[in-house]
Amino acid sequence: MSAPDYSKQGYKDIIVTLDGPVLTILINRAKKRNTFDRTLLNDLLRIFDLSDKDDRVRVVIMTAEPTAPAFCSGADISGGWDGLWTPEEEKEGEHAARDIGGQLSMVIYNSRKITIAAVNGHAAGVGMTAMQLPFDIRFAWEGAKLSFSFVRRAISPEALSTYLLPRLIGLSRANSLLLGGMTVFPTSPMIRDLYHATFPTREAVYPAAKAFAEELASNTSQLGNAYTKGLIQHASDTIEETHLHESRSMKLLGSSPDGAEGAAAFRERRLPKFNATLSKDSSPWYPWWRRIDVRHHRAKL
Amino acid sequence: MSAPDYSKQGYKDIIVTLDGPVLTILINRAKKRNTFDRTLLNDLLRIFDLSDKDDRVRVVIMTAEPTAPAFCSGADISGGWDGLWTPEEEKEGEHAARDIGGQLSMVIYNSRKITIAAVNGHAAGVGMTAMQLPFDIRFAWEGAKLSFSFVRRAISPEALSTYLLPRLIGLSRANSLLLGGMTVFPTSPMIRDLYHATFPTREAVYPAAKAFAEELASNTSQLGNAYTKGLIQHASDTIEETHLHESRSMKLLGSSPDGAEGAAAFRERRLPKFNATLSKDSSPWYPWWRRIDVRHHRAKL
Amino acid sequence: MSAPDYSKQGYKDIIVTLDGPVLTILINRAKKRNTFDRTLLNDLLRIFDLSDKDDRVRVVIMTAEPTAPAFCSGADISGGWDGLWTPEEEKEGEHAARDIGGQLSMVIYNSRKITIAAVNGHAAGVGMTAMQLPFDIRFAWEGAKLSFSFVRRAISPEALSTYLLPRLIGLSRANSLLLGGMTVFPTSPMIRDLYHATFPTREAVYPAAKAFAEELASNTSQLGNAYTKGLIQHASDTIEETHLHESRSMKLLGSSPDGAEGAAAFRERRLPKFNATLSKDSSPWYPWWRRIDVRHHRAKL
């Protein structure tokens, strides 16, 4: 595909910057406390889709201004929860509704690139779920007030959080956080396993994430990373099927130019240089799983 | 349903108290070291079933006298393991046997109310499994001696522990505890993720659990909590199906009076007042999963 | 089966010692930095298969010389990744390849005996995966440099690591380690949940593992341990099916001589003496799951 100019995409609530192989998404909605609504959703759906397909991008970081009132203070419910649904969803009935946090979570989770959330401010509701859980890695400011506030608003957790949080940090902590809905800091034993690293100042979070991203982008393979994410996310229920998938991925990568370069660099005690891209070098075998269509289809007359 | 008078139910080994929306079950079997047998099982099966259906109850706490020799010292095996089976189970063969710890675990795990174990004494065997793992939240005394002692009696872990413990705290810790069978304290790195909070004295455990329960009961919705528990416990194997369930739950709750009150209280910066009850306000969609009958059915002639 | 003399099995890269009920496997390939190749694979496949069937063995420990350059420094890629595949695998195509780390992981994971990895040196790649993750318990030297280095060689994690690591320590830490590929010590918050215990010197690791193994071998039942491992590894997706398996295992063990001895020793406050063996006393019900054949079968003409 042709390389998009990210500065000219007309985003409303985000600012996107490509610096070498690292794409940064800055949430730019401080006037509304970085709340989440369909405008921000559409910006984010577009940029995660674009960056997934752009071979130049190896790592995607999402962050906020460290001066904003919050990293993301939750859904914009100035109009109640009803503001979150489309007129069609309201008309068709509850089976037709699709949670906007979940729509975003699926796109981030399905990204073939390494994704990092740089949480440099407070976070609540969807700010804890879609804006953090589907990322591969999370960095956080130690002063961030974090809460899965859903039960305290009489709603239920969304954005794949009931799937992801128990897997990420275990069911005991997930139950406490999702059913208790209390506010914790990133260093609390309750949630610290969620974060790759934490930092004492808001300003330190993004630069650390950027340095981590650059190092990873330089020394790992776009193809290898994508296959690895697939293996982790689509591990089978059985060890035997896992063995077959892992074996095939290993054979494909080991026989590829990037794999040969990885082994050579290791033997020669030098840093590797990986050139494979998803659009040119991906095997027809990948992805080996099937994506499921979750859109609502109106009944025909 | 009519509201039961819990003081007049004729329990043998428990004392039940309803204080506003919080129901407390006190194990009252200190003479037998709070061991577990069919008498205690029957008391607990009844009270968890009753409290599940009583709309007044929002949170259930189970605890013991802080002066008892133990919170629960395991199954009563004064008559060997054979005492745990019914004559019919003995006659019909091992496929007909149903572990009594597992019977209790299923009822607690399936409760639609928030459940809290206030572990204010030592615990072994079924005292670690059915009496703790199926609860949503666990509080513990830091001096409690805890052991999954099964392998040291040449039996295997029961009461859903082989399902729940790896999910609650991860397979690495679960393997150590279930296969090692050693005694640990609640603050040990081996098990501390199991506990929401720990306390230096036995006497402090129940009051802390009670305060937590009262705060939750006041500020969360009975309906929202039940749907949230359903989403966590019945999360699909795929993100897509999870998205559909979460979306539907969110739409139903967001469009409900409790949901509207949750959003209004948040906007008005006041505490919410939630009135929905499971018996009046639950959607026909809930529960969306099927319960499986595990009773043994004798072969017909 | 007849009892094998482990000193006369002609192993090339391991030294095997049976001391009472504890079998020790010493990786003996220091000249090649304890790298992993088909020679070591074949030795290990044989010994884990033999020890699984030998009723004398209750616990298996795998360790290395504490003076070796590493516990296991990864696959031997002196000939590139291609050296890892057989000529037939190369000829038949990538669907026919079977990862050698995965072959080892499956045999260790399926062992019915308690397995312990005593990690007394650095570990990378397959040294982190097949050589550690499928074991029931892991002890480690606190100075060991550990890395899941796969993505830094442009390949993907193998040896069931994408199945086991998220289950063992949670998906958040597993993502960091597998996608980050950085080097950590066993005491790092990133990985410490993987280890049952850690030790400040390399020399202390094996003796501690041995003492743990001897204590377990003395005080647990070979039959009870095997059933417990089966229940943990083959826990159902539903609580109901788990209840049926746990109940049946409990009834079989509780009614067995070892079960009776376990209850008697507990009542009499003495150490138990368990005599049951897998070859004589295992129920026809065990194993209750089906093993899946993962070998490649050449298409017939």
C-alpha cells in the first residue's frame, strides 16, 4: 500500500506522528477531560487500521498530554449512557447494540504491530479497559488514579475487559477490581502486574515508552512479532495443537531471511538488521485463525 | 418471594444474621474444630440458595468465630474418607460419587450476590477450597496457617480447586500449592494474590469485610453486580463472543433505571441510590448460559 | 516393568542418578554451553519416558553443573535454524516440521511424576521454555540471566511457551517477556511468580530442590500425585465437568489403601507411608483424557 501522510488525515481528537518505525498517537481532547465518545472512537479505529497495514510502522504508542486532566476519564456520559448508542441500535433492540469500547479493543488487540499504552494520567471506565487492556505492553505514572468504575454506575465492564483482565493478571485480582470498582495506584499489589514499568512523574512515561519502542523496533522482526502475537492470542486449548502451530511458525520464520539474519547476528555477536514486512513476506498460512464477524445484520423482510 | 426470617431456619452449624443488605454466615462448629461434613454442607447449601433469591441481600459474608481453633480445618475424617460418601454413592460405584466440597463450591460460585470469605483462622483442605476459592473476594488474618493438604493425605484437590486456583493466581503458584501441599501464610508470595486484604489480628478480619460489604452494597447495583459476575465467569473463549455478551449487558443496564441513576449520580457528583432487584428487574436474557445437571441418575431397569 | 539401571543407558549429554525415589538428570554438555540439540533431545526424551514408567521414581529433578557456562543457553544454532530440522521435515514442507523444544515439553508435561527444574545458571531461548516451563516446580539461582530471546532472533517462541507461560504467570507478564525478549533475573517482578524459590548461590539450588523432592516423595502418594496432575492439566472448561472429574478422582483415591493410610496417619498424628504405584494400582479410568497424535504422517500415493 502507499505510505499515508499521518499529518494530513484530518483526525479530530488525536495527533499522530510517525518517527522512523514508531508511530505515536496523542489523545488530544483535554477540554473534555479526554473522555471517550464516537468521535475519538472513529479517529482511533482509523489510525489502528492504517498503522496495521503500513509496513513502515513497527511499534504503536498511545499516550496523552501529560498536562491533560486525565489519560482518559471514561466515556462521555454527559447525555447518559443513551448517548453511546446509535439511533439504529436503539431502534433494533439490545441484541443489535455494539459497545464502542469493545469495537476499539478488538482493533487494538488484532493489530499485528507491537502496541504500547503510555498511561501518563488518571484513568477510569473505558480509560482502564479499551485504552489499556488490549495493548501488548503498558507503562504508567505512579500517581495515576485508576478505577474500573463500572459497577459503581450500575453498568457492567466492557471493551473485552471480562475476557482480558482475568487473563492478564489472574481472576483473583480481576474480581477485586471489576466487582469492587475501587480506585488504586499502578504500584498497588492489586494491579501492578498489569504494568511493564511505572514512573514517578507523568512526564517520564512517554519518553520511556518511546525508548523501549525504538529498541524493540530496531532489534525485532515485523514478521516474527506478528506471528508471536498470533501464537499468544490464539494458543489452542490443547498442548498438541499449540505444538503444531508453534512448529509451523518456527519453521517458516527460521527458513526466512529475517530468521537467517537473526541466527547470523547472534553467532557474530552483533545487532541484527531485519527487513521482512508483513505485506511482502507473510506466509499464506498466516493468520491461521478465522476472524468472526460481530456486526449486527438487520433481519430481511 | 417472601422474605425469610434467617434466625428461624433451624441451622445446626451456622448462625445467620441479616444486617440491612449484608448477610453474615458464622461457622459455629468450634467443638469440632470447624471441620466440614454433610451437616455443615446442608446448612451452607440452604443459606447460599436462600440468600441468592432474597432481594434484600446484596452481599454475603462467611466467617468463623475468631476464637475458634480454625476457620475450617478440613473435612471431618474421623471415620476416614468413607464417611464423606452416601450409602447410595458407595453402592452405585465411583462414577456416582459427588464430592461434598464441590457441591458447596458450585452453589457459592453460582450465587448472583457478591460473596466474601472472611478467613480469620487456620484453614486446610476443604477449608482452603470450597470455603474460600468460589467467593468473589477473600480477606484473611496474616497469622492463618493455610494448606492445600490433599496430596499429603493421598487424595486429590476437590471443590473446583483444580479449575479455580490456576485461574485465580496462575498455574505456577497453583502447582506449587496443590502439588507441594505445604503450609503458608496469607502474606507469602506463594498465595498473597488470593487475598484482597490481610490483617494482623483475627479480630480485625470480619469488621473490615463488613465495612467493605456495606460500602459496596450501598454504591453498586444488585442487577449490575449479577450481570458483571456472569460476564466474568462465563467469558467466552473468543473476543468476538465476549464483545456480544458485554455489549448486550451494557445496553440492558445502561437503559435501565439503575443505569440512568448511575450516570446521573456521577454527573451530579453525589452517591447513587440503586433500587433494581433480581426478581423484578432481571432481563429474560439473563442468565445467557446453561447450567449443567451434574446429579447422578441411577440407571433404569 | 523391570527396573532399569540408569547408569548403563548410554546417554551422551546427561548423567542420570537414582537416589531412592528421586531421579536426578544432570545436563552434561558444558563444552557446548549446555546448548540444546537433537542429541540432548533424544537423551531427555528417553529418560523422561523411562522415569515415567519406573515405579521406583516419585520425583524427577533436572539440573546442570553449577560450574557450567549456563543452565541452558538455547538451541545450538551454529548451523543456523536449519540444523534443527530433519532432512525429511525439510523435504516435506513446513507443515511437517515438529519443533524439538515442543517435543521435549510434551514429554515432561505429560510425566505422571513430580518434576522439578533446578535452574542453577543462565538460560535463554529453549533454556527458558522446554527446560523450565513444563516442569511442575522451578527453583532458581538469583544471579541467573534469563531471556525469552526468540523475537530478537526473528523467530517465535516454541516448546509450548505460548500455551504455558500465560497460564503460569498471567498474560501481562507473558506478553512483556515473550514480546520484549529482554533479560531479567529470577527475582524481577516480571518473572518471579515462575519460581517456587530462589537462592543467592548457584551451588544452593540443587540441594534445596533435592531436599524438597525427598520430603515430597516421602509424604505424598505416587497415585495421588498423578491424579492431581491430571486434574490440574486437564481441568474442564466448565465447573460442572470439573466437579465430575474431581469427585471421581477423590472417590477412587479415598477408597484406596493409600487414601486410608493418609486419613489414618492424619488422625494418629504421624507421617504416612504410601505404597501404591502407577503400574499396579492405577484405575482403568485414569487417564480420562485422550492424547492426540501430533506426528507428521506422509501422504500415501
